[in-house]
Amino acid sequence: MIELSKDLSRAYIHLAVKNVKLNEIVMLHLYCGRPGQLGPILLDFSLLGNLKQYLSDGVLNIEVKNEDIVNPLAHGHGALAALTVGCPIVQTIPNDRVRAIAGMQAIANSGELYFNLHTKGQTYFGDIRGQFAPVVKK
């Protein structure tokens, strides 16, 4: 679940992981992409701290700020990073990347936001993919 602050300055991410050995986890990312489509990384949780410590009880509860979304852009290198790091704001302008929680909200509202948990056995494609769906509060 992702909760957004009213002013869109923060996102609170709550993610439960079951039946995965903690020592097998190597990466956890938030991506933008349609169901069944590989997309670029929006957020790399390992840049926010110790991933294994965050998941030690099987639940990730983390606060994300605008500057945390920008971090993956700073960690990409070369031509491959231009395609795999940072989510385009508009698909037809791929070099203009999301840099704020408001952009994350726009992607989530379109149903194109997912997480992927990567393990030693599935480093590239990941073992667990979870597509987020918007929830309308009544």
C-alpha cells in the first residue's frame, strides 16, 4: 500500500513480504510500467537504507520524500541508465523524468506503478512483482 500526504510532499509505503528468505533478497525497487511490461526504476529502496533491516520482520514501512525519487537518477550511468532509471512524465518525452511524489501519484493513478523484489535466484526479472491499483476512499 502507498499512502500519499495531502500536500504530496511524502509517500508512506507499506509492503508485506512472505515466504522469502531474508538472506536471498538482493534488491527491491518501485517501477513504472503497465501490467506485464518491464519499466524503469522510480525508487530504489536500497538507497534509503539497509534493505534487509527494513524487511527483517517481513514488513517494509518507509517514508519517501521528493529527494528520494531523484536519487535513482543520480545513481544511473551511461546509455542503459537513461532507459532503466527514472520514470518518464509523459511517454512521448522520455528524457523528462518524475522527480516528485506528485509524479508518483500521477503514475499510480494511471495504474502503471509496481514493485519488484529481486532475489539471488532472480536478480534481473525479480521473484515477486506487485502492480498497484488506485483505491478510492469513500
